[in-house]
Amino acid sequence: MSEATNQHIKQKGFPRTLLMIPTLNEAEAIESLVTEARSCGFGDILVIDGFSTDGTRDVAKAAGAMVSLQQFGEGKGCAVRTGMKLFLESQADVLCIMDGDMTNIPSHLFDMINVIEMEGADVVLGSRIRGKRSSHAMGALTYASNLTVSFLLGAKFRRFFTDVQTGYWTLTRAAVQKIYPLLHSTGFEIEMELFVTALKEKLRVCEVPVGFRIRKGGSKFSFRLRLRNLFYAMKYLGS
């Protein structure tokens, strides 16, 4: 998204937005990510940290983000739930979520916010499958598994989605108020639970293409975690 487009969005008076970034040992990426997000118009940035040992919290604070330790336990799901709780305690109208490893592009969240503002969506996912990806940013196995799980979970609700395990989300305050009390995930399965819960609650859920870059730092998504996510995908399909 161009700077001119960003300025146009600001002038249109978009609702107050809180950008939440869950982190665990992302010191290599978080300074650049927070700086990029601030430069494209996000003023309120909240890093929810999972007890990093590499200085992530200090780096994020120095870059201008608010920082809070996650509650509820270990894992990304606990971070997302903590961020939702703090969002509901804030004055913001829209919650944006993105990963903290530089794979997600902050300016692409504006396209998602626009769908909320212009089309009345309650929840918007950013599809890395439909968007432009950097070479080697997403492996063939990840691509295939994301697409398959997304198709099956979408079909459960007679909808078509391509990337329900994305790190890009935007949600209205009303959507968070409805979804947050129903969430129980602790790990990476949080995205699937968010998706299924939103559709079960009959919220208007949409998907838009977003970009995807090569991450900074090592991946935390091991083969064991991939199997765990597959288990939860089957669980949510049968729920």
C-alpha cells in the first residue's frame, strides 16, 4: 500500500485501532516490525510477550511499543487471549493482530480494516495463499496443509476460505466481546478456534489477500506442533 493510500486512510477517519503483536524470542525482528508499523500509521502497538529470554521486551519498548507479559500460560493462544482482554479494557474500536517475525506486512492490515469499515465485516482474515509471497517464504507442505484445512473448515459452514491459520486478523470491538469469552486455546491452534468460533457466532467473516515475507529468526513451528494443529483441525471439524 502506498504512502498516499495510507494518508488517505488516515484522513477518512478510520476508527481507533490497536495493533497487537504476540512474541516469543523475536528480538531479531521486533524493532524493525514496530518501526514499520509506526511509520505506516499505527499509533497504538501492543506487544504481548511469552516470557522471551532474548531481550524482545526491551527492544519492543525502545522501538515505541507498549509491552505486556501474556497471561493464562504458555503458547500463542494465551498471548492472543491476553491481547484481546487488554483490547477490551482500552478505548480502541478495532483490534488488529499480526505475527512478530517480520513475515506479516503492517500496511496490508489497512485493506482488512477497509473491509470492516466499507463492507460491514466483523472479522477479516488476511490470506497469504491468495496474496503475494516472497520466494521460499512458505514451503510446499505448509501451503498444502493450510489450503486443505481452510477448505475443510470453511466447507463446514458452506463457505470458501484459503488461509484460516493466518497470523493476520482484524476484528471489531463487538466481535471481540462475543468471541473472547469462548476461547480456550493455548497454542498455535488459536487461529482455527478464532475462525470456527466467529462463524458459529454468525459473525460476518471475510478474507482478503495479503503479502508474506521470509521470517527473521528461527521458526517455532515444529513437526510436533504441525501434528498438534492437525489434531485440532479434526477436532474443530467434528465440533
